[in-house]
Amino acid sequence: MRTVRRPGSYVCGIDSAMDVVGGKWKGLILWALHQRPHRFGELRRELPGVSEKVLTSQLLELESDGIVARTAYDEVPPRVEYSLTPLGESLNEALLPLGEWGREHILGQVPGR
């Protein structure tokens, strides 16, 4: 994991965590990779509306932060898969309560129903 992220100093832990997961697509990428490893095209299909450029950028940032692992297989045609690292798994666990809050308070879905 890189030690100096983006410019500026952090005020608290939430500030630093949001620096890692901030952006429209990172949370959805984490959710998709929590299910199973994905190839780039699979991620793109699973996240309608994301451009190839933005998905590439977000994956590179998550990889640089140690959240996502990129595995290239020596095959013809070439195959690359993205998966969560142990750090990424722990981040997803930390985000679970936030997702539950959103389902209950924003989407109006009552837990257990």
C-alpha cells in the first residue's frame, strides 16, 4: 500500500477511509468483487454506466491502495482477473453496516424481510 495518497492531510479515520473508497464506482467495484473475482469485461457489464476509462482508473487506484489484486494469466488470449486482497475483504466487512443503513433508511427495506 502506498504511504502518501492524495494531497492534503486527514482529519480523522473516516476522512482517510473515504479517500480510499471515495468516488461513484469504487463501492460498487468492491461489492462485485466480494461476490467473486471478475475479469474487466465482467465488471464493466455488472456496472452499467461506467466507462472503460473510469473503471480502469478506479481499479488502478484500488490496486495501488492494496485493496484489489490484479492477476494476469499467461494464456492466449490473455486473461486478467481482479479480486479483493485481505485488506479489501476487511474493508468490505467495515462497509457492511453502511450498506445496511442505506437499505433500511434510504431504500426503505426492513432487515429480515
